[in-house]
Amino acid sequence: MGSVSCGANAICTLLLCCCGLYPSWRTMHEGYSSKGPKKDYSIKGDTESRIFGIFNAISIIATAYGNGIVPEIQATLAPPVKGKMFKGLCICYAVIVVTFFGAAISGYWAFGNQAAGLILNNFMDNNRKPLLPKWFIYMTNIFTIAQLAAVGVVYLQPTNEVLEQAFSDPKSPEFSQRNVVPRLISRSICTAIATAIAAMLPFFGDINSLIGAFGIMPLDFILPPIFFNLTFRPSKKTPIFWLNVTIAVAFSIVGATAAVAAIRQIVLDAKTYRLFANL
């Protein structure tokens, strides 16, 4: 189930990334056309907000690049590990740069600091009518739902395992009615609860920043150099040892500051957000 979900997630993610290229191109077109809004590239907020905003952005970028964890893990399943991991990461980061950064840079160029966090929200006229074809919006939403469903299966797997141990019958076959029905009910309830909480708390960008600070940065930038020094024990006289120490210390400071920035932003947004807000 896990491998199937990961495969479905990868396919849906690639399709969703491809969908992001079209709005990116349309963004450039709208910016050049007479429909393009007046652009203001100034950064909003006081000095404190700007500084914390920088660390929030670093955390969100780290979360985007954290997608490379998947090919890293999958590459360790069969030799040669180094070659497969390098190729997988190159493909992963190439897709991220082309899609995520292509849309972000062109979107900021076309709409300035009024650019919405969700790319499709930028393509609405004054009457809230979409400027993109309806079929494209429907297709993008379908890919989004499918991708989130696959992600939900993967990340809820530990919870599902606990529930299945409690409600399943190990003496019955895995796909028997006795085990399939409780599995279907428990997983559906977990997914429904997770979806309701996600819709209730509209902190998508803030949560991404929090995940990047607490999860992705330690996993991608702090623990690897520490484990390298502990595993291969390079001499303290070699540059590689001190390079790893520098990376670990620097990103520990960045991660701690980014965590504070993310929590601060959630507190600030909580003053204006409301439950089930359509942002």
C-alpha cells in the first residue's frame, strides 16, 4: 500500500507541477498585456516583519526542496545507492526549480507584492471570475485532490497501523471482510478528521514554514553532516570536518530562528483568521 501510494503521489505531483507551468506562462502574458495590474515590488511591513519574513521564506523553500527526501530514501533500497540517489535528486531539484521557482518569480514579476499565495487565485478579475479556462482549473484541482489523498495515505500510515492492530483479526486473511471493513472505516474516519482540521485552520503557508523549520532543516541540513562526522570520523585537521560542523551550526541557528518566525506568524495570523476561512 505504501509503495502504491508513493507512486500515485509521484505521478500526481508531476502532473500538478506541469499544470503550474501554464499559469506561469499566463502570468508573464498578463504582466505584459494591458490587463496586467500596477506593480509594487516593495516589501511590506516594518523591519522586524521583514527579517522574520526572510526566515519564513527560507523555511518554505526548505520544505519545497525537502521533496528530495523521497528519492533519497528510495535510492537506499537497492545498490548502487550513490548513483541512483544523485540522479534522483537531480531530477527532483530540476522539477522544483522549473515549476516552483518559475511560477514564483514570474508571478512576483507580473503581480508584485499583491501576488496571492495560491497561484490560481491570481487569475481572477474584479468580479472574481477566472481568467483561466474552467477545464484547466478543474483538472488542476483534481490532481491536487488526488495528490493530497496519496500523501494522506502515506503520512497517516502509522496511525492506520495502530488502529488496524486494535480492530483487525490477525487470524483472518488480510483481505477478508472481517479485516477490510474495519480498515476502510478507520482510514476513512482518520482522513475525514484530518481534512476537517486542515480546512478549519487556514494556515497553509505558516504550516509549511513550521514544517520546514522543525522537520526539513534538521533532516536535510543538520543531521547529515553530524552523522557523516560520527560515521566516517574525519580528522579534525581536515576541511571536511569543519565544513560539516559549520553547516550543522549555521543551519541550527537558522532553523531555530525560522521556528520562532513561523510561530510568530501563526500567532499574528490567528488574530485575523477565522475557522473555515476561504483564503
